[in-house]
Amino acid sequence: MVGSKTRLVLLLLVAGGVLGTGAARATSGWMDDAGDDHHAPPARSASKATPAKPAVAPPKDEPAHAVTTTPTPRASRPGAKPPAASASAPAPDARLTPDGALKLLQEGNQRWVSGQSTDPNTEPSRRQMLAEQGSHPFAIVLTCADSRLPAERIFDRGTGDLFVVRVAGNVAGTSETGTVQYGVGHLKAPLLVVMGHSKCGAVAAAASGAEAHGKLADLLTNIAPAVDRARKANPEAEGATLVAAAIKENVWQTIFDLIKFSPEVRRGVESGELKVIGAVCDIATGKVEWMGEHPWQAELVAAMNARAERDATAEGGSHTGSDH
Ligand SMILES: [Zn+2]
């Protein structure tokens, strides 16, 4: 954890535009990129590559807040076993917390891994109901376009449950960030999962340094900072070992980019209405490894808010009277 005093120093550094100093870098390499609109490979030490904070907190039965899930009749696949109670999303008026949404995904993945999928919310009548009642997915999943990553199957969910964004290398470029912004700000999904996967071809291509052309080259530039960090944190690594490290760094990079470029994501995190979780799916077993929240999430949100405020002030926008 970073103490409040350290956090204040970080904010002052960001507000003063002096990021990149040794002091800031020593605290968090992620902060180096706070002042730029392009991807600058932040230097992060090996020790910071592994979040010191606990991974995903165990889901709690908290009082619900403002996120409503879709009505969810039980699975009706012919021959399917009746699903466990947890396989279904909540009843029409029930609301899900971020932890409650995460619990549904974790339980669904366990069913998928063990070959006991129940296919909840896939009955034909649900389509008509959702068409009439609208879309209220309980989780946003930003993951790779790889055909071995069928998101609804991996989490054993059905129609209307997940707002899925798929793009090679699970990067957050302009379109992906805009889509996530819609899911958070308009659909009010309480959970955002950024999920990489084993043997990701896009990350492997970025790590290999192979020459890419056209739009693919543009896409791979989003992954390059993650590869650089993986190399710095694992100087001896190469081949598949380097790619595996880069896959995790790339998940953190995408979360960083979403926090940086989406005020809706920052607001959701600050209010507690949104949880942002990293994950990696093993395509051979189907098992999802949960990485937890970005290790510097609170600091990044504060830094990006300060940066946005500074930019607005510089543009003479909505600034109405603080002391600078
Ligand atoms: Zn991939």
C-alpha cells in the first residue's frame, strides 16, 4: 500500500508536470506515462510486476447497489441438469455488486473447466424478453479475438449476461475504450474484466519483433510497452517464457490505458460501483487465473484525474476557481 503522504506527493508530482523524476519512478513506473497521450514504456521493477496487494477479494454478500441484472429463468437445455442456484443470475429485481458479479464469473468458469456447464440464460424465450426489456449485462469482458476464447462459454453465461469486447491482443485502442466506456457509463455494468490468454499470437508477435504492416502494426504498438516491461522484469527470459510474462503485463497495460483514457472507468472505480479485474485464461484447460486489481489502481486514478483537471484548466474550460 502507498501511504496517504506518498500519494499526496505523487499527485503533486503529476499536477506539477514533473513525472519521470527518480522519485516518481521509484514509487511507480506506471506513473511515468501519466503526462503523455502516447504509450511510453513505463519502467516497472520485477517486484512491482507482482501486485503486493491481495488478489481478488473473496466475494461478499454485500447490500446491493445500483446495478440491476436481467431477469434470469433457469437453464432449460434439454437433458441439462438443473443448475445450481449460483448458476443463475439474480431474480428480476435483484442487484449485483461488483463482487457478486465476479462470483458469478468465477463459478461459471469452474463449471466450464470441470465439464459441468449448465448454460444458464440460453432459453429461446429470453431473447424476446431482453429485446423488450433492454440490456443490463452484469460484466464487461475485454478479451482477445482468438477463436479459442469463447467468452460466454468460458464463464458459462447466456444471453444478456456479458458485454464482450474482443480484439487481437485484448488491447484498449480508441474503439475498445469507447465500447468499454459505453458499458460502464451507460449500461452500468458493475464489473470489468480484462482477460489475456496463454499462447496469445498477438503478444507473441509483438515480443518477436517481427515486422508487421498496416493496421496490424498499429495494433501491436499497443502491446509493445508490455513486452518492454516483461523484458525488464525478466532479463533472462526469452521465447515462450517471455511471451507468458508479456501476456500478464499486457493485461495490466490495457487496464492502465482504460483508466487513463476513460473518465467513466475512473469514476466507477472511485465510487466503488465498478471493479476492474485482470485475468488470464489458459486455453488448454479453460481455467481463468484471476490477477486482481491493478497494483497501482488508486494512484493511477488519482493521477489521471489530476491530469484531466490540469488539462481542462490549461484549456480554460470548466475551471471555476481553485488556487492556481
Ligand atoms: Zn490472443
